[in-house]
Amino acid sequence: MTTYTAIADSDLDPESPGTTTLFSRLRDNPLAIQENDASAPNVAQALTIASQGALATLNTVSATEIDNGAVATKTAALSLYSVGSYIFARSDLTTTTAPGATISGTNLHPAGITTADSTGDPTELTSTSAIGSGTWRCMGYAFGNTTSGGGTTINEKSATLWLRVS
């Protein structure tokens, strides 16, 4: 572990020469702070920032709070349609929604896929009720084309994965 060594103001005076000792401290001190050396300033404890004239404190999060198990547990605990939850759904828009685009939950219908219809093609099962709330990010492609075939209008809407973002 690197040891933090304070740099005196006199070492930084414009008339003072740049010494090996000074440059070693300038190199080593950031490492000592990163490694949480006991003698280093504790910048990881809290960071205070000014935000629109008011002070806000950002608390640090330890690495143990961000491990895969903790994230999986928090995700699994989300309720249906809550922010951060995922759903496989069909958009009722007539335009294609690309990955990353967002739409209202009023345009989404929970969906599923069954093995095949009588022609052997996969069949999509969707709810007639829209999710109804929130903003959802498309995590795949949601095709919403309407085409005419043999004099009949066909709605070719596909289901994909969606993430609730607000």
C-alpha cells in the first residue's frame, strides 16, 4: 500500500525548484487516497456538492453493496410494473420502436409466445389491457407495421423486452 505524505505549501511556491521528493509525492498521494491509506484525506467517506444553490451530500456505496447477488436480490424484489422492472410486451404503435427508445405504458400490452399455430408459425399471445403507467425503454425491436395483403389490413406488431425507467 502506498503511504500518503503531505505536501507543504513552501514546496509548491512558484520560486521553489521541482524536486524528486515533490514529484514522488504528487505521483504517490493520489494512489494512497485511492487505496484508503489511514493518513490520507478520506474523500470516499462523503462528497459534498453545490446543487442549485443548496448543498447535497452524496454517500458512497461500498463494493459489497454492488455485488451481483445484491443487485439480483433487489431486482427480484421489484413489484410488477415498478421502475426498474422488465416485461415482455407488445407495443400498439404503428411505427417501429428501436432499442433505447421510450414510450408510454399506455401503448404496451403484456405478451407471451406459444409454440405454434395451425400453420406451424409461432403465435403471440397478448393482453387486451395496456400496462397503462410509466415510461418504458425498448430493449429490442418492436415492429409496428401495418400492411395490406389480399385486400385485408394486417397489423404486424411484435413483442419484445421493455424496461420501466420512470
